[in-house]
Amino acid sequence: MAGAVEKLVELKNRLLEVSDLEGASAVLAWDQSTYMPSGGASARGRQMATLMCLAQEKFTDAAVGQLLDDLQPYVASLPDDHDDAALIRATQRRYQRDTQVPPAFIANLYEHASQTYQIWAEARPANDFKRVQPYLERTLDLSRQMAEFYTGYEHIADPLIGLADYGMKASSVRRVFAELRSQLVPLVETITAQPLADDTCLKQNFSEHEQLAFGRKVIERFGYDFNSGRQDKTHHPFMTKLGSGDVRITTRVKENSFAEAFFSTTHEAGHALYEQGVNPTYAGTPLDGGTSNGVHESQSRTWENLVSRSRGFWEHYYPELQHAFPAQFKSVSLDTFYRAINKVQRSLIRTEADEVTYNLHVMIRFELELQMLEGQLAVKDLPEAWHAAYQADLGIRAPNDINGCMQDVHWYGGHIGGVFQAYTLGNILSAQFFSEAVKAQPAIPSEIAQGQFASLHAWLKENIYQHGSKYTAPELIERVTGRGLDIDPYMQYLRSKYGELYQL
Amino acid sequence: MAGAVEKLVELKNRLLEVSDLEGASAVLAWDQSTYMPSGGASARGRQMATLMCLAQEKFTDAAVGQLLDDLQPYVASLPDDHDDAALIRATQRRYQRDTQVPPAFIANLYEHASQTYQIWAEARPANDFKRVQPYLERTLDLSRQMAEFYTGYEHIADPLIGLADYGMKASSVRRVFAELRSQLVPLVETITAQPLADDTCLKQNFSEHEQLAFGRKVIERFGYDFNSGRQDKTHHPFMTKLGSGDVRITTRVKENSFAEAFFSTTHEAGHALYEQGVNPTYAGTPLDGGTSNGVHESQSRTWENLVSRSRGFWEHYYPELQHAFPAQFKSVSLDTFYRAINKVQRSLIRTEADEVTYNLHVMIRFELELQMLEGQLAVKDLPEAWHAAYQADLGIRAPNDINGCMQDVHWYGGHIGGVFQAYTLGNILSAQFFSEAVKAQPAIPSEIAQGQFASLHAWLKENIYQHGSKYTAPELIERVTGRGLDIDPYMQYLRSKYGELYQL
């Protein structure tokens, strides 16, 4: 292995430069979504495109390919589980993937996405789909072009799904979704046949300042480190890693609703705990970050739902919440509050949907993405197709596009395809991982009921977070749970929790 | 001129990429000084270094030199005043300058400066000069190295002074400073022989929110466009251009002092008005930005001092201020307030110094810089040399280094040399330009007294702002005032204003 050490150092230096450019781009994107004045939009889009194009150029440099080739004997000499082997493998996977797309194309896509985001942010409150339609048409074109750079796919969405969730494709997602759907729909029907839970206690006036303070206190207890992160406000909450030691979250606050800011805070904090927990020696390499969108989402949903929508969590925190908002909650019982935050209903907005109906929202988007990519659905017909799908699957119709096909930022700030399946994969995985955690550490539920999260956080860090992208999603799932993706723990969790709530 | 158009387009494309990298770096620096959590510091320093190194590499690419050479016949065919000719000349100046310094050196310097800034931000409140000393020693080394890349200088500080203030060098600055000093010192002595003005009215409690609101209202009237900018809080106020259409300012607020936030706001707004006023067709080129530090500072001082510390300004705004802070100012007369905001005293902090003594603070720093660069003053002896200079020139001594040599960020966030002269050059130029403005538009003073700034803003935009870096500082001064740098209008301004205030 003469020279392997030097070559690895050179590879890491090159990867570090790429990671710096990507981190810089993340800073620009964060600023664009939080503080940037509108006048900055056009230069910002171009700046981000320039950075991503350079990152892509530098990553796909032939010298990187050569280093990867040269390092193959070194990889072969290492145990499979060695960090260097994992780094080289992960870099190779990404290299093979990224060399298929020209950097100038990526730059175009980013610049277009950045423009489209600005238009969407203005057009959405005005319910003006027509205004954003030509931009979205171009996005669809670019998305198809992007997919076409990858050869040998079965479905045109497969390359895009694979970018987000390694190992998955349209057919496998459709299979999982069909199975889940067949079990979910009867559950939704049984529950929604009952009277709606009363959630008026959540629809009072809650000062922004107090809401943010309460949320921050909770996520600090989860283990989110504010010395290596911060929380700001935005239109559409997200988590972003700006560099190792700088993992930020955003939220939005509605003063007339308690649920919005609080659950988006615990959700994004879940993403952030994953990123903050990655082995710090992976900084500046492709290993430094969650392994797939689905696994990432499993962690946001773990902390949002399995923890902070659980009965145990509120046994500890409800008195504190009552103390923070005495006028609002003094005379509301824990039972009433718990039912309110887990109210199941056929609703219009994905991000506000309950756990039981949530996946139906995702499935609608996933199918619409596939249809657009297949060329079966034109962008101009998207608003009506959206309404029709909601009517069919959830029995309701939005009065406008604000709460229809313009509600989610994703298509308007990136590409179309492979974007939504991760939400449901994440829900499934959250329960699959959590049940393993509880098997290993049976005290976790009772600790949560005492406002203690150290055992859960430590188990997740040990088994998932620290590994970053060392293992692919299928490898990690197998490693942690001893089997592949499995909807049973998730359905069990829903049946048990909602069975109790609705005395099924 | 066959091909000149294509070559110019190629040059502009290359310059645009450089400008995007510099703009991105400005976003990172802005974030570092406003919102970045401490954990982000080390990655951030590296990211900024990577960006600046790439910008430098791309700008100094031999292809840029070739394009500049190829474009010489085109330049020769154009009128001197043509924008293309100016662009090519400005690019050539910068190219000749920047090709002398290796990109890797620039990257080192930026990364070191970024680390040093973090250390300073922690060490300063702890009055711990020892902690920052080794960093500053390295900064001095790097500053000397940087100067040495440029050949043929008379004084080692000359290249660094020239970077900031084209056309100036140590000997010419020393000459101007000596002349100014000989007139300032007697004025300071005459004024400080009188009883101190009473400024207790400024030292009451002023809510942060109200202070910021008042400042924002004023600078909006100046013409600062919040759609293309914003204001945030920081340790050490600055203005920064993040891209065309995004020119931000920062301030710091002391609730026990009215002057801090307000005058730093009008000061930084002055810088921002200059940048917001540059001809938008210069975006993404070396013409897009103020032409020198001294000329830039002339604009911040115009709006901070000549406008917002003038009697006329407060004839209009004092009633509004009294309305915003009735408890504090209801029973304070305009005369008392005006004397308070123009209190002359021998003080420790440059940024809080009055107009009359301010330049003595600058001269101390300028001489200390020269001595450090000359090797006559070791960094370890800087604290004491600072105290000795203040004792000699201002008759006072700081009780610590917080208010001594650690008060200004400059040496701790960049290099040593060429950093401070611009403040005094700016003061001189502010009066020189302003007197021309009033000559051209005699109504300006009476308009200011009615809270109207349109004539002044329009004159400055027409004569200075729009040109960006089209003219070098000496060219611009000559063009606007018909002569070179001249201290007479500044001394006249001081003598007239303070003669009236102190009945001299």
C-alpha cells in the first residue's frame, strides 16, 4: 500500500474543499430563507449556482476518480467496517453518481430553483399558481433531463428517488405504499367515523416569544446543542448543516396556534440531533451527514411524534406548559390536551396532518410526481389533479391553491421527483428504530415520562447518528434492526396509540 | 476590433464568477459577525478561506491577463470616460496587484484572520491581551509577508496603504496628518480648556427597540433602501455588500446611551448609500463598489457628522426624538441636546470620539501600525505603547486593554497596515465633497433642517456614488472638487461649527 496514506490525504483535502463550497452554499440558502432582503434574490440565486457548480466540478474532477481507483487495493486490505473503507466507498458511490450530470446543468438547476423559490414565496400568498406555473414547467423539464443523465433506469423517477433514498425506486416505494395504504385506510375510516377530538385549547392566543422559549427549553433537554446551532424563523421550517459545529433549525410561529411552532421545533431538532451526532472525524467528507432522506426523516419523526406527541412526554411537560401559558391551559386537563395534539381528521395541509392521515398526503404527492415525470400530468393541470386526489383519498377539497398544490416548498425550491417518499419511509423507520431502542433500553418510555431523554439520545447516537453516511440506508436498517424496511412496528404503534385514544 | 465584444463578454463572465465567490464570502462573514453560533467558527474560517482563495485563483488566471492584453486596442479606441475602458483599466489595476500575491497565501491570511477574530471576541471582554498576542504576532508576520510580495515600495506599509487608498503611501499620509495635526492640536486645547459639555441627557435608559426604530426611520429618509438591505446587531458595526441588491448594515445598541446605536446607524447607512447608489450595470465587476476606503469613509462621515450631528438636522428631528423618548428628552432643550451630541473631550474610544479629537485617535493607530511593520514595535509591547501614545497625545490612559489596543476589531480580523488612515482621509474628504455639494445646491442646509435629504443624496449619487470604482480616488477627488485632497474645508467646517458651539 505504498503511497496510500498520501493519496488518502489528497483525497480528503479535495473533499474538504468540496465540503467548504457546499457549506458556504448552505449558509447562502439559510440566509435566503431567513433574513435576505428581496432585492438580494437575483444575485443570491447566481451565487448559489456558482458555488454548487464549482463544488460539482471539483468533486467530479478526473483526479478524484484516479485517487479512488488508486485507493482500491488499500480498501481491499481493510476490514469492511473500517472508516477509511467506508469513506472511499461512499465517495465512490457519489462520484459514480455525480459524474453523470454536467456541472453546468447543476448550476442551471440551482439558479432556476432559487428564482422559482422567490416567485413561489410571493405567488403563494396571492394564490397565483399561474404566476409560478412557467417556472414549475421548467423545473419539470430540468427534472426529467436530470433523470435522463442516469442510464438504465426502470422508471424515470428512479434516479431521483435513488438520490434521496439509496436503494429505493418507484416500484419498491409503490409496493411499500400500497401495503401501508391497505392497512391505513380502514384505520382512518374507523377513527374518523367517531366524533372529532376537541382541539380548541390549541387555537388560543400564544405569544411568539413564549412559544419559542418553551420549544427551545424542550429541545435543549433532548440534547440539541445551541452552541453548535441556532433557531430562526422562516416560511417553511428546515434543518441545515452549515459546517461541522453549525447545525441550524428554523420554525414558523402562529400566535393563534400552539401546535405549529412547537412540533416543527421538535421535528427539526430531530434532524439536527442526527447531524450534531455524526462522528466529528467525518467532518468535511461525504460521511458527514445523514445517510438518506428516509432515515433522516425517521429521526425528525421520532422526536416530533414518538417522543413529543406521546402521553408520557406530556405527563412530565404538561405542568410546565400550563405554567408557561396559565391563561390558556390552567383549566384544560392533560387528557383533553393529549387528545387535541393527536386529533385525527381528514385535512388539507400535510405539515399539520396527524400521524394517521399524514401518509395519505405523502402518497398523493408521490403519485403526482410520478405522473408529472411520466408525462401523464401537465403542470397546468396540477392544481386540479391535486384537488381531485384530495377529494378521492381524503374526501375534502381545498378552497384555493395556497392550501393545495402550492402548500409545500419542495417542487418550488428544487426538482420534481424523489422528494416526498422519504416522509413516509421516515414514519415507518421511526417506529422500526424506536422499537429496537426500547428493546435494548426498556426504561426509555418511563424516562421520557420524567422528562429524561439521555438513554434514547445515547442509543440513537450510538446506533444511528454517529455513523453519518458510513452505511447506506439499507445497510443501516439491517444493522440496527436485523431486517429490512418493515411497516409492522409502525402499524403496531399507530394501532396501539390510537386504539387507546379512540377505544378501538 | 474584431472579437473585442466576445472577449469583453468572456472577461465579464469570469469577473462575475469572481464576484459571486466574493459575495458568498461576504454572506459568510456577515453571518459570522451576527448570528453564527460559536461552534461554527472553525469550519467558517476555512470556508471563507476556501472561497477567497478560489476567487483569487480565478481572478489571477492567466486567461484573464490574456483577455486584458487582447482588449488593449479596444480600450485605446474608446473615449477615456467610456465604461468599458474604465472597467478594463480597473480590472487591469487589480490584476497587476493581485497577481503578486499567491492565492494560497490569501487563503492562509483569511483563515488566520477568522480564527483571530473569534479569539479576540472572547479575549476582549476578559481583557486578556496575552491570549490574543500570539495570533496578532502571526498577523503581523503575515502582513509583512503580504507587503513584501509587492516590489519597489518606499515604506513597507505602502503596498498595504495603497490597497486601501489608491494613490497614497506612508510618506504622503504622514505629510497630510502632520499638517492636520498642527491645526487640530491648538483647537483641541482651546476647546478642552473650557468646561465639558453636559451630556447626561444621552446617558439615560433608552429601549433597544425604540432606538432601532428611530434610527431606521431616519436612514430610510436619507434614502437607504430596506428592500435591498437590512440592519442587524453585531459587536463592531459594519456595512457589507452581499451582492447587488443586498447591502446590509449592522449596529450595536447600548440601552444606557443614545449616541451609540444612532450614530453608528447613520454612519453605516452612509457607507450603504454609496454602495446602493452604484450604477447597477457595474454589478459583478470590479467597478461595483466604492473606489477607496477614504472615499467610502467620507460618505459615512457625511451622513453621520455633517448631516446627523448638525444643528439643522436636529431642528427638524429633535421634536420627533422627544416624541419617541418623552421621559428622557421632554425637558431637555435642543441647545443642550445639540451640545451633548457634539461634546468634545479627551477620551479613550475612537468610535465614540467627537469630531475634533477623533483624528488624534486615528493618528495614534496609524503610527503604531507603521512601527509594528517597521519592526520597531513588538506585538508584546503594543499595549504599553498604546497607553503611552494616549498619554502623550490625549493626556489620558485606559485602565485596561479592552479600552486600549483591543478596542478596534481591525487588526484582529484582517491584517496590520493601511487600515486606519482612511478614517482621517474620510473626514477630510467629507467636508471637501460636502462644500462642493452646497456650492452646487445651496438649498441643501435648509433642506436638511426640514428633514429633506433628496438634493444632497441626488448630488452625491450623481457625482460620487454612481461611479463606483470607475475613477480612482485621486481622479474622483479631482473630478468632483477640481483639486487634490485638501484639509481646508474640513478645518473650516470644524472651526465654524465648534467656534459657534464654544464661542471661540
